[in-house]
Amino acid sequence: MTRTSPPTGSAPGPRHPGASRTATRRAASWRLGAGAAAAALLAAVCPATAMAAPDTAPVPRLAWATCGDGFECATARVPLDHDDPRGAGIDLSVIRHPADDPAHRIGSLFYNPGGPAVPGTAALPVMLDRFPEEVRKRFDIVSFDPRGTGGSAPVRCFDDPADEQALLAGTAAGYPEDADQQSAWVTAYQRLARQCAARNPDLLPHVSTANVARDMDLLRRAVGDRRLTYLGTSYGSYLGATYAGLFPDRVRAVILDSAPDPVAWSTGHGGQAATTGALLRNGSDLAAGRVLDAFLDQCAQVGSGACAFSAGTAAATRARYDELLRRLRVRPVAVGGATFTAGAAVEATILSLYAANPVPGFLGTGWTGLGATLQTLWAATEAPAAPSAPLPPVLHRSPDQALAVACSDSADPPARADYPALAASARARSGEVGPYFAWADERCAGWPARDRDRYDGPWNHPTARPILVVANTGDPAMPYEGSRAMARSLARAQLLTVDGYGHTVLANPSDCAARHEARYLIDGVLPAPGTVCAPDHRPFGG
């Protein structure tokens, strides 16, 4: 749970997963984890009128080459501006795992892991085994780095990562609290936005979710599929809904795993965008607050043997968490080479709630691991101060690519909005996690680029085939209410509920849900209305 991470971004061109899946997972796990966090931090879409581009762009020619552990990689050339389909182009990095039973192959299943800005070429090798076995047999599973990210014309705002670290060094870990920290935060992210605009003037206006959907339609044509088969998790669910809005007649089977309310996410209801950022409109703070309370209550219930942070009763354990944050505000501590302020502890808490139980290669150590971390911080705050041992600097993950995607098509309050008041309001309604989401929204305030071809609905175009929405009731990033709203907003959709915790069903497995998803993807059969599945495991190893 340290805050020390390498910056995002890589050289253009196809990625090569490596010689073995185990090695691939080790190499890719940070990228997937960082992008999963970004799903909770940075997703938003902005009002505009957008249309699907006509089928005049050249279909990419995919020259697949072996790139390790059964995967194949290729590069796809797509238009920079889909309004100018034969103009300047960019290259996308693409990866696939061929169907295990090619004699009974149905087609290609496209997968987007979310973020925004999680490279699909890194995520697919990590998450492949999470797909149902029958699905892996019948489909080539295909993913790609969305434009502006990973190996697909990546946004780069600095030549040297150290320069970005120097810019962000004055910003608080997690979120700012006092007036000085808030001022430093606003100044740093305004400077970052200007730097990104200066370094990427041609690319930034074309990295919206809608343009990624247009890229995906060209990739669908490139692999020879008449209609799209797709699974998107977190932000990837919004990409899937956008595709369905732009190309409703091209939907074969689309699964949206852990979706936002598409209206709240894009434009807001009733003018909300002028006063409230996308994450607060989406209720991400409320979702995280509820799941944190559930964690603390269950930590108390299972006791210190399973949850080291337990204080015996729910009330005492909640009070202990509040006291821990109070101590860290007074005196941050160093643990594992990282500095923990109160904001950093809140961030670590939120990210650790993503997986109720440990998931190899995925962000989070499970609720048992979170209990151990909080207990370590508790013990560190009881230790005597050591003035001769200065705290290590806070290293920030590079936000360039995630911000470029989220902010280019987001509807957020302007820079002059009262973000301290929004943070205080969020704390009042959702507890200590609230300010984290308010200040994450602030990073898009005053962003200098908007994509004129972004998509903000309508969301109810009748699709050629119905869409399946799946969600955990206890998701800490995308509230369950958002998936219900997504299912209601789409013209032909059904909701499959998993009564469990964690961010995305794919990362928090349910054999029951997997059976329904496989039947839908292979045969087009939806679960019965109102179906509720159980997760394979309950928190704390239950």
C-alpha cells in the first residue's frame, strides 16, 4: 500500500506479455492496479452532440505476431480525427488470446479493463483466467490500449518523470485539507494541465471515450466480426454503453460490469455539472463510505485474529479509525518506505476495498490485508517521534493519461468553483472518504482540451441485441445504484446482481455470475429478471 509507483506511459507499439503468464502478471500488475484506482478517481464525460462516423475509414490490417505465453500482438492504424478518416493517423497496440477450441470458435470478445487509461495489453494477461473457461474456449479474447494511453499514441506531458514529480511534490497525498494544501493542489494541477496542452496539442482534443468506441468499431471490422461482443469493467462499462449509443445496430452481446449512471456520469441531472464534479454526481463517495463502514463493522465482528485492526465492537473499531486519521493529521508516519498522512491512509483504504479477498495481479490485499495495514499505521502513530529520521518524499503516480481521457470529455465545475465547500459537503454525507473524491474531481477543473466528438447520450437507442449489466451490491467505486440506473437507461438491458463486496464482478469472482455471463455471451440467453448471485468468497476469507 505504498504510494511509490512508476509513472504511466510506455513507448508506442505492441506490448509483449513475456515468456510466461506468471512473469506477465508480475510485469503488468502495477498497470492494472493503478488503472483500477483511476476508475474510482477520474472518470467523467461531458455534454455534446456526437454521431457515429460513417464507415469510410480504412479498416486496419492486423499482422498478428506471437508475443509470449499464448498471446498475439499487432498494431492497428486508425484516424486521429474520425471526422477526417483518411487524414492523420495513430497506432493502437492490440493483443489477443486465440480461442482455446478453435474448431468451435464463435468470434472475438473485446475486453476493456477500465481506468480510464488502463492499457488492455497489460490487463488482459493478468485477468485472462477470470474469464469463464467456456468463453475462453469459444472466443478470441481481444484487448487494446485506448488512444492516448499505454502503447497507443500515449499522452506524455514531461520528457523526464522527475520533472513531473517536482511539480506534484507540493501536493498532498490523497487529498488536501488546509488552505495552504488546497492552494498548492489547485496551482499544481493547473500547471500540469497547461504542460499537457503544450506537449500534446494535436492529440488531446481527440481522446474521448466516443473516439475510443469508434476505434473499437474499426477493430471489430478488422477481426471480421459482423457485430461486437464485448465485456467492459468499471470505466470500460461506460465505453461499452457509449459504443451501444453510437452503433446500436452492431451490438451482438455486451456486458457492462460495474457501471455508472450514464447521465450522472456524463452531464449530470438538472444542471449538476455546474456545481458538482462527476465522481460526486455518480455517488462514488457514498459507495466508498458505505463499504468502509461495512469493513470496520465486519472487522470488529471477526476479531483481531482475522482483522488485526479490530477493537472488539463496531463502534470501537469505527472510533479507532477516526482516531488513526486524527493522529496522522498531527504527525504523518513512514511505513514501508512510504509516507502516510491522513489523506494517504484514506486513499490506501479506498483502494484496498476494491478486492474483498486478495486477487493475484489485481490491486488490493483484501480486507484482511487492509486490517493489517491499518494496525501497522496505528502502531506507528504510537511510536515515539524520531526527528533525526526525516520522512521519505511522497511519490505520485503520473496522472497524465488518465486525466487526458477523463477531462477531455468531462462535465465538471469550473476552476472558480468552491471545491473546499464541495469537499466539506462530501465529508458530511459520506464521512472521511468524501473529500478524496471531491478533490479528484477538481483535477479536471479548467482542463484546456475538450473533444467536440464526445458522446453524452441519448442512452436509450434500441440495440440489435439486449445488453447485460452486472454489479456487486457493495462496490466501493461504482455504486450499485449506478448499475441499476444504467440498466434502466438503456433501451434493452437487464441487471444481474451479485450480493457481495468489491469493485467489479470480474475481479471479485462469482461462479454463479460467470455461468450466466457465459450463457449470454455464447447463446445470447439473459438471466431471469431479478436474478441475484452470491460471490465465491466473503470478506476475511469467508
